[in-house]
Amino acid sequence: MDMRLPRIGPCRVIFATVFSLLALCACAGTFDPLSRKEAQLASESQASEPVLVRIAACSAALPLANDLTAAYAPGDSHVLFDLTSSSSRIATELVLAGQTDLAIVGGKVDLDILARERADGRGLRSEVLATDAIGIIVHKDWPLDRLTTSELASLFSGYLLDWEQLGAGSGQPRIVCREQGSVARTVFERVIMGEWSVTSSAILMPHDRGVVEYVGEHPGAIGYASVTHADDRVKLVALDGTLPTTREIERGRYPLTYPLVLLASPKAPREALRLVDFAKSSQGRRIIKQRYAVPG
């Protein structure tokens, strides 16, 4: 018996080879679109992951930070903002340590700090965003509309012991101040007090909101706070005939002012730097002008 396998002709071999190649191509065509789609979905998932931008703002800059973040990403879940209220000193320390991405502080930033950061190659970025004003406030119903610089210094030093001495009601003035080391107090003492000291009986508050709340609840009290925090519970008092309006601040006629400076960490995420650029844009400047004076 002949046990040899039957011979396969050349045409059948070619046909089998072509069939195998077509099968492989079909498989490749089946899986390749799936792999591309999976890659696209992975990319979209990564892009849609929320990015947290940390911001530390001093008391006077808190309304500014709220306004800018609300306008920059209205309802955008991609960017989340963690906003912390602190003193200017602490906010500066946080951004230097990389524990916050952005800081908005009051007063001039120490140029030695910026120079050291640039020398280290870390590139701390600073931008002056606005000019804030410190307003002199009394209770909304208190019969006082204006003071001279000398009268204000006499009140805060404790030299004037009764409102009758100024023809503004009666009773002992309650002096309300910001805490030692705050930018508002530093500016107030430099511009108003000079060599005089604030009375030891002054009531100290850790932030502007505290000053406004106390003065608004105590007729006969007088204090100072950022004008952005003044509300209908208190009344702004003209200083040497000038109120802290945006127009007077931009003209340089109101003396109690200081810059609000934004500091950006070199380690800040891209979204944080985009917020900085937004704040410097024409739209950002329009938002800032709603509450503050904007430097030219």
C-alpha cells in the first residue's frame, strides 16, 4: 500500500498563503482602531483630571483673589482653587517654600528676596496687580465726616479722650487697630503716626473684616481697614478733605495706599501661570478695577 501523502499543487499553496495574509490584515484592522481609541480615551481622561491651584492671599487681597478665580474658570471643573487667607508675611513664606503656587501680598516685596530667588535659578515671578487704600471708618450713624492727619494721630495716640473735643458726638473714642506687623498697620503708622505711638488701650484685630465688624457694632469706635471690606455698617471718613475713591487714589491724592503684589512659585502648575496672565490681561484689569485702583 502506498502511504505517501497526496501532492499539493502550487496553486493551492499560493491560495493558502494569500488567505493567511488576508486573515492577519483583518485582525490588524480589527484591533488597531481599538488601540487608537483606547489611547485617545486615556489622553482625554488625563487632560480632564482636575488641577489644584493653591493661592494664599492677605486680607486686603482676598476679594481680588475671589474675583479673579471666579472669572477665570466659571464652572470649569478642570481647575480647582484652594484659597487661603493669611498675613502678607506668611503668604510670602508659603510661596518661597513651595507650599502654595501663588501669593497675593500687600506692600512692596523685599527686593533681596526676589534677587536671591533669581540667583538660585528658581525664578520667582512678581507682578503688581492693584493699589489698595486704607480707609478710616466709623459707625454709619456717627456724626463725623472728616479728619485732618493731625486729628487722626491725636485720636490714635490717646491724646484726645472725648469726641466732644472734635465736635463729633460725645464719649471716649474706641480705637481699633490691625495687629503689629500687618501691612495696613505699617503703612498707617508711617503715614499718620510718625514718631507717635498708638495708644496701649487700642483694640487689636487680626484682619480687616474684624475691624469693620467691631466698628459697625460699636458707635463711637474708629478704626482703619482696606476700603474693599467697608460695607453699609460703617462710614468712610475723609482724610484732609479726601476720600479713598479710585479716582483720588490713581491721582496720588490719597496718602494711605500700598500695592498688591502677586508672587508665583517656579513650581506652580501651568494653570496657575495662566491665571497670572489672565490677571494682567485687559479683561483681568477690568475685573480688578471694580474694587481697586490699577497702576498705569
